[in-house]
Amino acid sequence: MSTPTASDSEKLPIIFDDHTDPTTIELQYFIDTRIGKNTCKARCEFCFLDREHISDFHQDVEQAREMIDKLRAKGYKVVPIVSDSFAENGKYLRSGIFHNNDGWYMGNAAWSSGRPLLEDNYNEMLDLCVDNGIHTIIMTSHGTEDREREFKGLTQPSIVREAVRRIKEYTERTGWQLRIILTFTLSRRNSSAEDIRRYFDYCESLEVHVARFNQFADMRNTHPQLRMSPDDVSRTYRTLREVYDSRTGKVQLSVSEDFGFWGVEVMNFPEGVGHCVAGERLFGVVYPYVYACPVNLTVVSGKLTEDGDIAWDEAAYQRLMRAKDHPEFGGCIGVAYPHSPEIQQMLEPAVMKPELMDLEPAPAELAMPGLTWPGMPAARGSASYAVPVLGPALTPPDLATPALTTGSQARPAEAQPELVQIRLGRTQSTTTRE
Ligand code: SF4
């Protein structure tokens, strides 16, 4: 993807998060979820990766590459992710794992807090973008002024501005076009037309290419006053549209799908955008677990096997589908889960907790691709605990241990043809056991 160029008369389309292809199952595969000194060099209060069960996770890059290759060979679209693309002094970029990684709707992109680009070796880091065919760098700008947001640990806008300056200087010197996306998180407090105009003005003054907006999720349950109501979300969609339509500058608008479906019609996005397919055709992977949403990374949908299959958890899927019918679900698990105690309760049996983690992959026998549905990480005796119907050879020794590998199956996969279609994006007639 090249740097967008727009004449004044040409309005670039609004970028949306594109998961509209029903034949694709996308796995956002996290190789390193750590934050702090070895990766993003920051520790934002609301970082979605700052969670006990994933805070120390990093996988050997060769092991990750092997698993990614296997998953791709099975037909999954796999997007490798690390908490900061420049983590470990560029180790992941040097590994080649991001080489021409163009499958993502943003194109082959690097994302960063901006802090790693303030080190002396920033030219070397940007050279690695060239080596990997990366043309986009995404950074979060927590407002336009330092200390504008009161959250702890945030990378301040002045740091991001300096990173922008260095990226632009690099482009000028080398001719390698790098499209810069700045992301702003909107809450009840900063989603007026005036705020959004200010963010666009800021992006124009820095000559970045895209202003991206996402919705505040109160991950730690500490700022309920900032959460958006359905009306706030509808109003914000309208405001984003109106402000963008009224501007003549060249900064393109990108809207995260985490705003969901309340009022999304004003955006004229393709059908389905705003109804995130997380947990259906979009997942986050933190080895060996497959999570329903790559941002929430809380609700477990399945577990990888050594062969690069996924032992899907059918009961978790059913639970998630019921949660998506709840009136407080606005289209995004990442926002609805922290904001709705009822949705949390509905999903509780599928929620990962540190004490439930074992880092072995699931037995290969549990996962014929897309056709088997092992059991829940639910404690015995809970309503969700399904009686195992797998054969004795597949029944693990200690069924009292709540873990995904204790495969149980609510009903045979053959009884669920519509789910097979959803998982694999194929009609049932093309889905065969291997
Ligand atoms: S459900 Fe997850 S992946 Fe989908 S929009 Fe929300 S945060 Fe993003």
C-alpha cells in the first residue's frame, strides 16, 4: 500500500475494519504480548495487553513461525503481531516474520508507542520497515497536548510528535513512503465535533496521513463516567461523518469497528461492518490459546494443536452468540465485555484465568479441522460442564481439572452444519473429514 495522495477535490474514503469476507478466518497471532522496557518502553494504564495471564508471554520466533506456517497451510489467514513492532531492538522485524505481511486490511503495518523510535538507532529500525515491505506505521496519540489525558503511564503526544518527525525525515532522505496513522481514543469526554476537529487539525499540522478513532473501553472498571452509551456512540458516528465531510484537508478518516453497530448506518459501510465477527471469523492467538477477540484476549474459543489445527470450544461459541444477543452488546466484545456485568457473567465459564493456564497444545486428535468442539474451561459441577462424549482414548485422566484440554463435546459436530460453515466459510458439502 502506498502513501495516499489526494487532490483537494478528491475525498479519500473512510477506512473501516474489514472483516467482511465470509470465507476468511483471521487469526491475529501474538508472538510477544509484553509491554514495558523490552518492547514498547511504555506502560499505559489502559493497555489491553496488561493482563496477568499474558503479561509475560513471548514465544520463540522460530516456534511461532512454524505454527503460523502450519495454520496458514490449513487455510487460516494469520496476521503476526507483537506488542510493539520495534520490540527487542527490532528482533522480530529482523526475523523476517513480518516480511510482506500484507494480509491485514491496513496493509503491512508496524505499530508502536513511538518510544522505540526515540532511541539513537531509529534509522536502523526504519530500515527494517523497508526490509519487510512495511509502508504504514500506526501510533496512538493520547490527545494533542502532554498530560491532556489523566491516565497513568501514557506515551505523551510530544514523544509521538518527535517519532512522526523522524519518520518523515527518513522518508525525505530515503524516498521510502511511510504512511503514518495516529489513533485517538474517544470517550464521553472528548467526542464532540470540536474535539474531533481538533484532532484533524492536529494531524494536518503534523502532515500525517490518517486519523483513526477508537472507542474507550473501561478495562479496569475505574472510569464509568467515560463510557459511551448507545446514544453517545450514535452521536459520535454522526459527528465523525459530518466533521470529515466538511473538511478539505488530506487527512483520511479511519474508524475502528469497536464503535459497533449503534448508529453505524450513517457511515454507509458495507453490510456487517460494526457487527464484529470476533469469536466467529476473527480471533486472537496467544499460544496455545485461541481467544474470541484479539483485543479482549479474555474469552477462550479454542486451543491450538501441535499440527496447526484448532480444537474449537463449541460451548464457548454458543455462549458468545448468546452474549451477542444481549441488549448491552453493541457490536464489540472488547467494549461490551468490560462494560456489562451481565455479559461478563454469561461468558464467565470461558474466561481465561492464570490458574487455568497450561501451556501444552491440545491433543491433535481433538481437532479435525473445524469439525470437533472440545469442552469448556469450566469447573466440574458448573452448569456449563458438559459430559464428555469423546472416546476413552481421548478422555484425559483428570476431568476435574478445568482446562481446555479436558475435551468434552456437547454434541457431535455433524449436528452443527451451520457452525462448520461459519468456522470454515464453506458450504457443508465442501467440508469433509480428513
Ligand atoms: S470485538 Fe474485538 S476485534 Fe472486534 S471490534 Fe471489538 S475489540 Fe476489535
